[in-house]
Amino acid sequence: MRVADHKVKDIMSKDCVTVTLLDNVFEIALKMKEHNIGFVAVMDGKKFIGGVTDRDLVIRGYAEKHSGSTAVETVMTRNMTTIDPNTSVDEAARIMASHQIRRLPVIDNGELVGIVAIGDLAIRGGFESEAGEALSQISQGKSLVGSH
């Protein structure tokens, strides 16, 4: 298979850690610690409705003086950019760079089936150049939109 043919379904993390709107900030932090992750998906049944990053916990949670019992809804990001499992790895890298994001939820028929993180591009897929380019653009606050 050529590099250009690789899809995110080939490299995504499939064991997604999730919470619901009934959970709180403390429970999210515990899950992140337990699983050594920086992103937790927020679900309504099987439907993906948003996510919480470790940065969200700090900026929208603790820096705003919210307690650990604060509802998920207070710190979560809604309307996140998502991708389809058949999205190419190259396109995922472009989306991450243009939207300045490090993680993309992978949605199939409305259901969360995986997460692609910037590190997955290099570690799982051998796409060091795509990951490096996307991370460089994200870190510098630049966009790859329109640059091919």
C-alpha cells in the first residue's frame, strides 16, 4: 500500500476513553491520569458530542476557579472538527494544521470509532514528514490551507 493510500482507520487509537454529561471535572482528570492521556471524548449514549483536553481542564476549569465537582459541560468543547475513518492520513495532517488541533475524533455513522492524535501520524503510520509538518504548523500558529 502506498503512503498516499493510508487511511486514518489504519493508524487511529480505537480504545477511546469516554465520559458523559453526568460526569465531572475530577472524574475526567482521574481518567486522564489512569490512562495517561490528554483527551477524553464526551458521549450522549453512542453519539459523540464533544471532548475535553487536559488544556480544557486547566483553562476552562481550574483557572476559572471551578471545583472538581464541576460538570463536564462547563469545560468541554462542542462542535469539534471530526473526520471519517476513510480520510487519508495526509488530509488528517492538513486538517490538524489548518485548525490548530492535535487530536481528531474519528466518527462513522455518528458514532465515535477512534481518535487520531498528532503522534499517531508518526508512531503508528510511519508518516514522520506529515506529522512533523502538521506539528510545526500547529506550534507556530500557521495554517497549511492553500499551501501545496
